[in-house]
Amino acid sequence: MAKVVAFPIMVLAGLGVVASFLLSAFSLGATNPGIQKIAFRLLFPGLFVVWLPTVLLVNTLTRDFRQQDLWKAALRGCPSWMRTALWVIVGLAFVTFFAPFLWGSRPEKFPAGFLFFPAIFYSVSFCVMYSVLHAGKFDASRRCLNGHGISPLAKFCEECGAPAAPDSGTPTPG
């Protein structure tokens, strides 16, 4: 059931990321209130559509893991480049939001970078849904250097104590 929900939500979240980027880019040089209206009418309500399933499916992905490993567990089905891109988007959102204040300019209603904040939520949703679709393959492919199967976040084999084999960065079928 989770995989049936994950794909359409992932597509919507991907569209939300693209829309966030486009609206942010268009709003940086424009004072057109129409862009802000589009953002509030489409982009922000869309967050609720993708975020509720994301929260519910994060709970299923992280159920058997410690709280401190939440993000590792939730994103374990994502390739390393996708996890890196997620953290870059989070950083960009904060930079674009706070940059006008650091440069001394005062935005009229809210900074243009505010339109980039939905990209964080859409990106997290996209990555979690991708992980839902691929975490099973990743979990099955985890091995130690001696070839024993190990748990998804283990650094050492529970059977022989050997270190975990290095990940290729992309989930592979087991």
C-alpha cells in the first residue's frame, strides 16, 4: 500500500520542487504581486497534500531505528547524490531567506527567498517517497566484507564483526 501512495506523491513533490525554484527565480527580480498570489494559491496548499503522506511514511521507514538515526533511516533508499542535493536545497533556502537582511535591504512584505522555503518540504517529501520505493532493495543488498547480510544502518556485521562493505552510493537489488 505504501508504494502505491509513494509514486504519485513523489511526482507531486517533484513538481513542487520545480515550481518553488521557478517562482523563487521569477520573484527575485520582480515586484509583481501576481507571482506571490500564485505561490500562496498553489505552492503552499500543495505542501499539505504531500506532507501528510510523507510524515506517515517516514514513521514506517524509521519504526525500527533509534531517534538519532531518523534521517539516515528515512533516506536510506536514496542515492548519495540525492541526499546531498536535499541538504544543499535546505542550505539555499536559508541563505536566500536571510541574505536580504544581512545585506541591509528590507523586503516589502516578505523576502523573495521565502518562496524557496516550500522547496525544503517538497524535497524532503520527494526523497522520502523515493526511499519508500527503494529502501527494500537497499536493505537486502547490505553486506559485510565477508558477504553476510547486515541490518540497514549497521557499520559492522552482527554475525562475524567484519566492517560493512562500502556502499556504491546507489541502492542495488539484492
